[in-house]
Amino acid sequence: MVLPKPTTSLNALQNITLRRLDHAPNAEAPASPSTIASDTLWQTKPVLLFIVRRPGCVFCREEALSLASNRATIENQWGVQMVAVVHEELGALEFQQEFWKGPLYLDADKATFKALGQGQLRWCSSLNIVNPTVFAHGARANRKGVKGNFKGEGRILGGLYVVKAGEGGVVYEYKEKIFGDHAPIDQVLEACQTAAGQL
């Protein structure tokens, strides 16, 4: 398959301050948060960067489970680090422990979200909750038994990036268009293979 050409430059994703939030499941308190520059994530190996619209969102949780179910292949077989980014802490640790189960960072300035919109936040109207497509997405998540809540700011659209190691650049991007819209997993897997030099 031919992957869609990304419109985001690597420069738009560099030097973004991220603060690590996650900790081991069942730990009583999170590990001391550490702050890093985003480009250190792909300094030595490729990275899948999941930009999460809202940690409590049933659709975001559903996508996290889908991506996490491929973690053994993406990380262990292909060597692509999987990282999730949120713009608020509300519900973030529950999201990390129960759904993502991997590194989670806070982007307080929402710079990774702005990169998806060429420097501007991309917003989805709350009226889209009555869109028939969103209802279909909700039914899909419900069939999988995924539960969520309505806590937090959920109108800022997220997405996903796959970035090559070093200065290799953005291999793949997916910009969420509506609630429940996910990056096609076949494209994500191909992008990870490409970033890892497997294709």
C-alpha cells in the first residue's frame, strides 16, 4: 500500500517540552516526573507518537487498546518505541494503566496537538456527538466492552505520528477528523515497518 504523504515537518515536532506522567501499574504514587524535549524520543530509534484527544474518552481508550495489542510486534520485533501524549492530567494515569500500558507524557503547551493543525489547535464541535458516524463509532467501542467518561476537554482533536530515528523525518501522520476516528491499523503497522527499515 502507498502511505499518505505527511504534511507535518519534523521541525514542527522538535523541542516540545514533555513531562512524563506514567508509573508502574498498582504503584501507590507516580514516579518523579521528568521533563524532556520531544526530539529525544526519536534520537536513537523510531517512535510511534499517539496524540490523545482525551484520556477518559471511550474512543481514545479503544484506539489505545488497539495500538497496545500490537506492542510486541511494533516495539520488540521492529524496535519502534510507542509513546502517548495528553494535554491534561485528568484521567491520564487510568488511561495509561488500563488501556495504553506504555510511556505517557503531558504536553501542557499542546504543541504536539498544534503540529497536527499546522501551528493551530484543531477543534471538533461538541455537536458532532450527534453525528451518525460518531454513533457508529460508539457502537463499535461498546461491542468491544470499552467504557469511558465525559470528564475533561475533549474537543481538541488528536492523531498519530510515526517518526524515523534521528533526522529521518515524519513517515506517517494521521489527523483525527471526528470523535472516534482512528488511524487505520494497517497503515500504522506499515509506517512502523518503514520507519524501522523493515520495508
